[in-house]
Amino acid sequence: MTTEVKPTSRERLLEAAATLTYRDGVGIGIEALCKAAGVSKRSMYQLFESKDELLAASLEQGIAAFVATLLPAADDGRSPRERILHVFEQVEAQAGAPEFRGCRYLAVQIELKDQSHPASRVAHRVKGNLTSFFRAEAERGGASDPVLLARQLSVVFDGASARAGIGADSLTGLIAPTVITLLDAAGMH
Amino acid sequence: MTTEVKPTSRERLLEAAATLTYRDGVGIGIEALCKAAGVSKRSMYQLFESKDELLAASLEQGIAAFVATLLPAADDGRSPRERILHVFEQVEAQAGAPEFRGCRYLAVQIELKDQSHPASRVAHRVKGNLTSFFRAEAERGGASDPVLLARQLSVVFDGASARAGIGADSLTGLIAPTVITLLDAAGMH
């Protein structure tokens, strides 16, 4: 039994860490995480060295869903411009949900304020990969300055989703026209 | 003596709250705040109802510096385009400092995840005022859609400063060309 229970406890801890830190912040206590996961603190420390490691592992596990919900399929036959717009259409759709709090990989870095924290490192890599996706599409699409365009799109991604997450703005009629303006200015038609 | 000491304790608490929450986050404990301010917990609770109120008051007090360092003087004779660019030049200059962690009024809302928190309310108002500044300048400058341009500039402000704050990017060669592209697209020359 023990060998079967352990992976389940692990999964529940990862899920609780992902859900509660997104909703309440990285300051969420170990007690609350263990309670939500239905796992004893002792079991948690058998599975993860620390809360920091649990948080990092939960962010790592979330990457697949982040990529699947945001990025287009590798060979979907659409143009680079359409593939970039796809990402922002997805963010706009996600931002409509009442539980939306912006990009978790941005938020965790802002909250931790420590670039060397294991969770910050995971988050930093995830955001770097998104910028790399933009850059690769910008290059394929013949953008005049693919590096600049990728940086600009990353700024819009983070700024718009953060603002929607705190209720400062919605993304409707905002994110698409902004991205289109930047794509047009880069000559990416 | 007591009447002279009290305002000083208040000032030191506001300063400690501003500095420590910016550096370490809103999870900073009351003990740490009081220790940094050199004020007893008892004195703190005579001055502020709660840590939440202290945080809100420290954000409120920071508004004057936020406005003074970012916004141009009311009648500086420059064009609306130049006055908008001024804000982003200031952010770019601020972001060069090693202690830069992005806009405190964005960060506190992301960290608190509670729009009804007294500190979130202050921060929400401050960011709303910045968007209003952009909108007023956009209107004066004949932007094709001043509301859209103000929202876009707010996205760039928050996205760029957040990314610089977490070390994801610098603002050099990024924020100015992005803003110029948006101003040009809005016909604000």
C-alpha cells in the first residue's frame, strides 16, 4: 500500500501548491498546503526537501499545461503571425475566468523577489521559453528585428495579463490591437 | 516629549513598511517592521489599527514621490507625445538601479491578491491615475483612440517594469521603441 499511496500524496501536494499559491500567494503556509492535500507534514517532508522545493516542483509540473493552453501545435500550418496571435487569443480567453490572477510564472517571481529561489528559476526559464517562441516565429515571419519584437510581445503578455489579474483592466479590445500594431510595425504581415 | 516622538515613530514605520515590503514582499512580519523602525509593537498599534493599515498608509505616502519621479511638471511646455515619453524615460532610468523591483503599486496588488485590501485600493487608485494621465495627454495630442492608447501605455508600463524588476529583461532599447510605435500608430506625432 505504502508504495501506492506515496505518488498520490505527491500529486495532491503539487496540486495544492499550484492552486493555493496562485490564489493566495507564495506566503501560504505548509500547514495549509498539507491540509488541502490531505497529507501529513511528515509525509510532505519525505517527498520534498522544503516548501521551496515543493513550490518549484509544482511550477515545473504546470509547464505542460501552460504550453498546451497557450502555444499553438508545432505544425499547425498557420503563419507565424497567426501563431503569435493565437497565444494572445488564449490569454484573452483565460483572463475572462473569475479566478484569473495573471501569469503564475510572472507572479511567483514578483512575490519571491529572489532570482535564486528554486521556484524563481523554474519560472524564469518558462518565461524565457515563451520569449524564445515569439522570437522563432518572428524570425520565420520575417520581422525586421525579431529580438525586439519578441521582447515587446513578452512585455505585452506580462503587462496585459498582470493588469487583468489585478482587475485593473480587461483584455477585450486591448491585447489583440496592441499585438497587431507591434506585428505590423515589425513588417510581419 | 511624547507628542514629539509620536510623529517620528509614524514616519519611521511608514518608511520601514515602504522599504521592506518593496524588497521582501507584503508577507514581511510586524516584528521585522517594528524592529527596522525602532518602534515597539505597542506603539505601532497605537499609530495604526493593523499591519494592513500601515501598508496602505505607506503606499499612500509614497504617491507624491511616485508622481514627482515619473510625471512631467504640469505646464512644462512640451508636447503630449514628449510628456508621455518622459514617463517611460523615467522608468528606464529607475530600472537601472540594482534595487529596482518594478512598480510597487503593481507588485502589492499581485502579492495581496485581494482587491478589497486597503493597500490594494490605494495601489489601484494610483495606477488608475497614471492611466488617466496617459489618456489626458492622448486626448490633447489628438490620438485616434485616446482610451485605447492609454490602456496600451499602461500595459507597457506595467509589463516592462515588472520584467525589469524580476530580471527577465532590461528596458534599454525596448521601452522607448515600443511606446513610439504605439504613439505613431495612434497618429500622435
